[in-house]
Amino acid sequence: MRALREAVVLMLVAAVPAALAVAFHPGLADRARAGLEPGAVRLAEVRDWHAEVLWIDGRSAEEFARDHIPGALPLEEARFSEQLGAIVAAWQPGRRIVVYCGSLSCATSKTLAQQLRDAGFADVHHLHGGWEAWQAAAR
């Protein structure tokens, strides 16, 4: 019984500060006001980073072959394990990763970003608006 009580106390000690940080973190509030879900980033924000970004194109091989963000690497959900090696080879510590797919309604970039996080990459985002946002900014 004592062990259970200690475990509950430890969980509360960890959970309370974490909940407060999430509730009052200014960056999270800004993202919520901007209409962005966690992990999403707008193209203007990426450009403000002034850092080298590793772009990952989550669209089909055919779409990637037609056109893609310069320097982007392809990563299809069905070929994740097969294509991951090229991403590992291109990534450098401290380099941010931004995954994009076709449009705002496409959820592939969000899924792939999570898979990359699960594979051990820390600074991974998905592009709000996807390829359509990139094309609109190029006009």
C-alpha cells in the first residue's frame, strides 16, 4: 500500500508542473490563437528561422517527380522504412525537419512527422497548408 501511495505522490509531483507548463506556455497560446495544431508550422515561420531545414515531401512518387521544394527528400507512408535511410544520412544535429504533403486537408504530413519523432528525430514539424501553401507563396 505504501508503494502505491508513493507512486501516486510521484505522479502528482511530475504531472502538476507539466500541466501548468502546458496551460501557461506563451508559445502554445500563440499557436492556438493562430489556429495551428501542435507540430504544425506556417511557411512564414519556417522562413523566419533563418536556418537550414530538411524538407520532407510526403506526397506520392509521381507528385514528387513532377515538382517539389528544392532539396526536399521523398518519404511515402508505404515506403517509410525503405526511405528513412536517406533522411538519416541527410539530417544533421540541430537541423529542423519540416514534412509537407499536398494541401491543408492532407493528414499525411502530420502522420509522417509523428513517425519521424518516433524514429528519434526531435525537431520535426508539418507544414500548415502543405505543397499548396508553398506554391501560393511562390506566385
